[in-house]
Amino acid sequence: MEISKEEMKEYICKIYARLDKVSPVDFDCGELCGEVCCVYDLDDDAEELALYLLPGEELMYEDTDSFQLYYLDSSEIRYPHSWKGQIYLVKCTNPPKCDRSIRPIQCRTFPLIPHISKDGQFHLIVDEEEFPYICPLVHDGVKLNEDFILETYNIWKVLARNPLVFDLIDMDSRKRDNCNRNYQIII
């Protein structure tokens, strides 16, 4: 059964609301690094920094000036074969002054990312190689709030019920494992 755009937007809003209730730390971590994850400046030869959206999340960005919404065709990038058609991305138009009420799930769960181990176990990890800058929370081993870790874990478990999201998490996990990348399992 396919859900309507309105139902999908409501689902994403509920996820955003749950994640709004928690924070990685009890202070503005952007003060540690000058908000590097928002304002990271790339070399001229590097690709632009943008965030890939999860299925349906693009609906949150249809009527905003804070983010530029655009897409790539799934055949243009390395994504799971199950992802067909358009892959949506957003870029903040005035970093770090974006509309925080609609920041993407990736921002809300940062610096944690989902990972499926080779034996099929679902984890949250910190993999500093996933981003092209140094995050003080990760680099300095700042202790993350337990409620943030647990809610982020629960949200990603719910999101992974979507076969497209599961395929993406699995693809990224296998890539990490095949490259023998080091990462820290949080939960």
C-alpha cells in the first residue's frame, strides 16, 4: 500500500519532532569548531557538500528558502539498485543560519550513523571518515548524551524498516567493512 504525500510528510514531521527533543550534548557544539559541519569550505576541485535525503524527506523542503533542494538521477551515483529515479539532496543556502526546524535527519542524528554488522546486527557508530572535516565531538571523544544515543538508535531502527533505507545502510556498511575502515560502535 502506497502512502500519500501528506501522510509521508506527517511521518517525517513526527521523526523530526522526536529528534528535536534530544541533543548530542548539553551545549552548542558548534562553539567548539565554528560550526564546521555547516560551513565546511571545500577546495575548488572537491565536490560540493550537500546532504542526501531519505525517501520522502524531500517533501519538507518544497516551500523553504533556507535550503536548496535538488536531485540527481539514481543512475548517476553509487546507490543501491533498489533506489530508482531521483535521489534528493539539500544544501543550506545561508550556513549556519538554516531553518533548524527542517534540518535533515542526517543533521539531527550527527555524529552517529547506522551500521549493520556482517552478522546482521544493527548498530550506531561513529565513523570519522564519513565526513571531510574534524568534528570535535568525535575527535576529542566528547561523551554524547544517553537520551540522544537511544532516541537516535530507535529512530534509525524505524527508518530501516523502509527497504530503501535498509538497502542504503547495508550498502554503506559493506563498503566500510570491505575497506577495513575503523569505526567506534556506540550501541
